[in-house]
Amino acid sequence: MKRHEFRCFHRLRVRWSEVDMQGIVFNAHYLMYFDVGITEYWRALGLPYAEAMHQLGGELYVKKATLEFAASARMDDQVDVALRCERIGNSSMTMTGALFLGERALVGAEIVYVFADPATQTSRPVPAALRELVQRYEAGQEVLRVVTGPWHTLERDAAPLRRAVFVDEQGIPESEEWDAADASALHAVAYNHLGQAVGTGRLLTAEPGVGKIGRMAVHRVLRGSGVGARVLQALVDAARARGDHTLRLSAQRTAVGFYERLGWRRVGEPYDEVGIAHQAMEIRL
């Protein structure tokens, strides 16, 4: 197996607790590595797994898992778990996996899942939406779409996501989350292939030629998978199209690295907002 045969990769560092008395990874841990890789595969598809499976009306259960060993991983190796969907049958999905150390495939895997009723664990046909999504992903196509528009159009999808992130997760008072600016802002919502809202943000006008991006929120399961970058780019494109030359935002300190990787720069010193450390940032268009 070669790296170029896979689209989904996830890097792991071998930990001390995973090495046996021979100084190599204990064989059972490779199944755990591939299970972690499968989780990242669903993330790459833009699916918050539990919510997606509930909407699809089933669950995926492992029917068979086989491993083929070519070489061993050792403590502190940084290995890449690679996954691809090899085949989708009527009610089953066959995943092929490989554990790479650099370009070298150490371990291969074949894992067969069956889509089934979670109450009875009897098989069901793989839903057409899931089948199509996997095929799109493996063909190198986009799995998300970003829609921009006014609040009255996107509130139904953006508001629950913002409430889950800012109010429920971060403990920001409900009264601090909603303001009159929503009505005049341009909003962006990222949707996965099932039509679930997984990311949102808004664009305001701070002054002539200067826009302000805010209320950036991504479903907690999908952070780090590119959803936030897609939403941000849609808002940047909208700002550029209307003639803005500068964009500003107030980033939570934990998100500063995300914005810096996308070309934003820090402005001034950190400050506190709604009890959370923030940093002003800016980008020239």
C-alpha cells in the first residue's frame, strides 16, 4: 500500500503504555490505532458521528477486522493512520487501512462494518446519503457547502450552533450572545452532506472599508477539520467583494494560532471579554 492511495490521514505518536516487553507496539494496540483513524474519517466527512447516525436511522457495527503485519512501530514513532472506503455493499462498508512510518507501510487493515438498527442490531441498507457522501469524499470532492445570507434566512441553523458553543459549552450568559448586530450582519453557515449546520460566523461593517468578523463557532466534534477555515474564507470573500480593504476580529486566545496560520496578525495586547481572554487581530485584503 502506498500513501498516495489514501486521502484521510491522522498522525499519532506511539506512547510508552503501548509498547510491550519487546520494545515494539503491542499487537492489539494497532486495532485501537485504526479505530482512532475511523473516527477521523467520519470527521473528514464533516459528520458529527452520533448526530449523523441518529439522523440516518442506524449505527455502524464492526463485523470483521483483520491486520497484516509487515514491520513494527516503536515508542515515540510518529505514525500516520490512513483510511479509505474500499467498497460499499447493500448493508456493509469495507474500510482499508494502513499505518505508515514515513512512506513505509508497517501494518495493513481490513475492517468490515455493517449498518444496522441500533435497537435490534439487524442489518439495514446503507442510506443513500451516506453512500453518496463517501463516494464524493473518495473521489476528492468537497463534502461541505457554505451558505451566506441574512439572519432571517440562516438564524434557524446558526442560532442553535452558537448557543451550543458559546452558552452551553463556554458558559457565556445568553444575554451576552444575542445582539442587534445580527439583523444587519452577513452570516455564513457551513452544512455537511446531511444538511446539518456544523459551522457559522458573521460579518459586520466596523467603518467604511473595514469589516469585522465575529461569532465564529464550529461544532465541537469537527474542530480542527477545516470547517472553521471554510466559514472564515466565505466571510473574507464576501468582505473583499463588497470592497473592504481590512478585516478585524476579536479572537479567543485559544484560537489565535488558527487565525495566524491563515494570515491574520495580532494587534495590541490581550484583553478580557465576557470572562474569556481575547486578542484583537487584523488582516489586509
